[in-house]
Amino acid sequence: MTLTGIYGGSFNPIHTGHTALARWLVEAGCVDEVWLMVSPQNPFKADATLLPEALRLELARLAVEGLAGVSVSDAEMHLPRPSYMWRTLSVLAERHREREFALVIGADNWQRFPQWYHAADILARHRVIVYPRPGTSIDAATLPQAVTLVDAPLFDISSTAIRHAITHDPHYDGRGLDPAVWQELQRHHSRIS
């Protein structure tokens, strides 16, 4: 069975930290492949200002071009909102019986995982892979059996900081973004500010 890591997020916009982590998970053998799950509406970020869905999907697809084992899924775009990962994983498991799905989340999200919709059901049916996040520490000895803390590098890049730089720093040059993503964002500058 193919172990597929589901790495969800707003990807608002996708940056090199996202893609570097996805690539690392595949290369380190944590999963066979990673699907970046672009979320239309994260229940924990209901008030967030999001770039248009189609643009976030397009940017994510540009960012993963040529990355072996990493692809983008729009499955959550076709599900009821807000986007609950329990629902997403259930639908994916039903549609792709030849795959095993593992949830990929940051240590910051793991700390509030008990607040997630059907958190216990996710743990009962799926592996969870937790990656480090700056400023958040996790004791691996306290994790449930289905949860693995991986020793991935820290990627201290923020979509929020990138959006701020795009709108407020006239000298911002796209650092932290794949060149194709930066080029596309420049074309859509008026939709970012």
C-alpha cells in the first residue's frame, strides 16, 4: 500500500518551507509521497484574508513542478466548508483504497490537536506525522502510538510575513518563494493587497 502524507494548509501563498518539508518527508522515507491539500477554509482561521482559491491552487501546482513524490490536491475544494481534516481523510480513504493516508501537521497544530473535529477518530484510523515548528517543543515520549515526531529541519518561513512583504516592502524580491510562484504573484499583485 502506498503511504501518502496529507499535508494540509491554506498555502496563502505556498513558500519554499512548505515544499522543502514535503520533499524532505519523501526523501527521508517517512512517506512514499506527499499530497499538499489546499484548504479553502481552515476552521481555525475563519477570519483570515485568503488569496482566491484558484490562485492558491495554481501557485501550489507551480511550486511542486518537478518535485518527485510531491503533488497538489484540490479535494477539499469539493467538500463542505469549513474544511475538517476528518472529513477529508474519510473521503480520501473511500476513494483511494489502494493507499494508506497519514496526516502531516506541525508541532504547533499538534498542541491544539485535541480541539480538532473528530481528533480521536483521526488517531484511531490514521498515522499522524508531526514536524518541528519554531518556538514549539514536543516530548516524543508523550505521543500516542499512531503519532511520529520526525526530525525534519526547521523552515522558519511564514506566508503571513511574505504577504506583508509583498504589500509593504517595495524592495521585496520574492525570497522564500519559488521563482515561478513569485512571478505569478507579481501578475496578481492587486489581488494580494
